Amino acid sequence: MTTIRKMEEKDKNEVLNMMRVFYASDAVFTNGSEEIFESDVNACVGECPFLEGYVFEEKETIQGYGMLAKSFSTEFGKPCIWVEDIYVKPAYQGLGIGSQFFRVIEEMYQDVLLRLEVEEENERAVHVYKKSGFDELPYMEMKKYVGKK
């Protein structure tokens, strides 16, 4: 049985390795960088109020990880939880771990909007997200970096 728990300092190297694989895959549009990966994991295991990290494990074997970012959606008038990263190692895909993570999130956060981004070509992930109740939004998202890149 997979356990989903908060990311801890002891998980850092394993999560960094998974992030390298995830961000080098076709599932993600950007490639990230070591600096970004380190910053993300440090925020997850530190005191950052905006980012939470979780690991999926069974018998002390880490099967994957997830990261949640917190914000507020004025479009929908409620708190918003962004599923920033969700990665399950190939050996553990298809076991329902992603769906289990969504159920855990829904138990932790009530009356919030859950959002995520997915590459259309990532059909397996799209299927899991739709099965978990996510709907497509009909618009483009844009970004702009301000300050240090």
C-alpha cells in the first residue's frame, strides 16, 4: 500500500533525481535547471508557505513525488491549489498512485479550486486527470519573468 507523506530533508536527493527525469521527459514543456530543482525542493522541506512537497512510498521505497503551490483564484473566487509536479516512477505507473494523491489533496483541502497543467500529448496523464474529475480550460496561459531569472 502506497503512503503519501510530506517531503523531508532525507528525501532531497531522491526527489532531485526524479525531477531531472521528469523535466527531461516529453511530459513537461520546460527543462528546468539544477538551480530551480534545488530551490523547489528546499522550499518543500523548508518553511515556505506557498509550496508543499509530498513523496509516494511503499516500504521505504520512494515511488514518486508531488508538489502543490497555494494561491487564490479571483476568476473562481476561492483558494487555488496548483498541482505543480506529479511524477510516478515508470515501475509504479498504472497502480493508481496519481489518483490516490488527488484523493489525499481533496481530503486535506476543502472548498478550493485544484488546477494543473498538462501537455496534450501526455495521454496517460490526461486520462488520470479526467478520471479524477478535472476539466479542460479553453484558454492559453502566459508568463513573464520579473527580476532575477
